[in-house]
Amino acid sequence: MKDGQTVSGRVERKGETLCGVKWSEVPDTNNENLFSEEDVMKKIALVFSLIFFIVVIIGCAKGYEITKPAGEYNVTVTLDKNPPAAGENQMTIVVKDTSGNAVTDAAINVEYTMPAMPGMPAMHYTAEPMVRGTAYHTTLNLSMSGAWNIAVKITRHDKTEMVNFNVDAR
């Protein structure tokens, strides 16, 4: 800013103030960079770091999911926790036929077991999911942490198919 230059229709002089800032303290934007290259690089690094952490958090928020074939069906099982945890876990089962259409007229039965261990008998539980929309929903109560075997049985038109998978509850 040069002495005598007009700002907002008023003439200001070095040393005088405008909004509490002395003109001698205001950088001349024609001759100085407001941000150094180092400041710009730090800000870019900060933005990319924040984006990275947001992506990681969103990725971790997704539950456990597995898709397997079961005869003429493709079965996707999702648990709300990843990894599954001891206690209640919400399970969603989507069954699709060979054309990719959701199957909602089947009887679904879920059996989940923990094998016997020294000093502990095997545990065996069942759940009967209910259809809501295009998926079947139920709650599995994994009574303790460890390896669990889960079998999803699909009965439709007097034919039963089954898919097995294992989870390690924490």
C-alpha cells in the first residue's frame, strides 16, 4: 500500500489504522506470497491425512461379510460386527437365485456351533431368521469368544441347500 492510495473511497496513510490494523503491518499482496510453499505443503499433507483416516474409519465400520454358493443359490451373510464379538451379533442373509433375483420365499435355518474343547462340551444353537424386504434377519448370541462354525440351511420347493462358514469371535 502506498501513501495516498485510496481504500474504500478514503485516503489512507502508512501508520494509520483501518479496522485496528496498521497499514505498515499489512503485507503488500503484489510483492509477497501470503503463504510460503512450506505452509501450502503442510496444509496439503493435513488434508490428505484427514481423507485417509476417514476412509479407514469408514472401511472398518463395515461388518463381516461373506458370499458363497449354495447349490443353485448365491448366499451373502453379513454380521454387524467385524470381527464378530462374543454376545449379540445381528445377521443379515441375502439369498439370490441363478438369475440374481432375491429369494424371499424360502425357509432359512441357522445353526451355529463351537466345537468341544478340553474341559468344555460343544455348544450348539439355532436361529430362524425372518424375512424383511429382500433379506432374512436374525440375532446370533455367540456365548463366548473363539472359533464358531455357522451353517445356513435354505429350504425351498422341498429342496435344501446349505452353506458353511467359520468366524472367530473376539
